[in-house]
Amino acid sequence: MMPGKLRHASKYMAVKFFSETKKWSINWMCRQLEISRAAYYKWLHREIPKCELKNIELALYDRYPVIGTSNKIQGRNTLEKGLRDAVLF
């Protein structure tokens, strides 16, 4: 993700989380966090780039490194297939 777009990403994620779980007002949260509602909705409905999806997959792999029940060393292709199958998007 580009540095300019990364600047408010955590704020956008917080707005999304609290609006879905606590039913807080998006308008109120955007005002408190000093972000525009339009920018939040643009972020919310954006198409995630392939490189960012790859980073998410790698982060999930770091968090959940066991794919399958095999004890043998797995190659790159097997790991990528396991990651694709494990990602819940």
C-alpha cells in the first residue's frame, strides 16, 4: 500500500469495526477522527490490489503457519495453494 493511502487506513478500519459491531454513527466517528466520510466510503468500496492481497496472505501464513497435517517439508507451490485455500475472503 502506498504511504499516502496507509496514513488513514487504521482510522478507516476502526470506523468499519465500530460501525458494524457497536452500531456507532459513521458520520460522528469520521468527524472525531478528522477524516472525510467520502474518503472512508471510497476506502470501504475500493478494489484491493493483488500485491496487497499477497501481503495479507503472507501475514495470515505468519499467524497460522500449519497448512495440512503433513510433517514433511512443503514446496512453494503447495504452500501457495494451501494459503489460497485457507484465506477466507
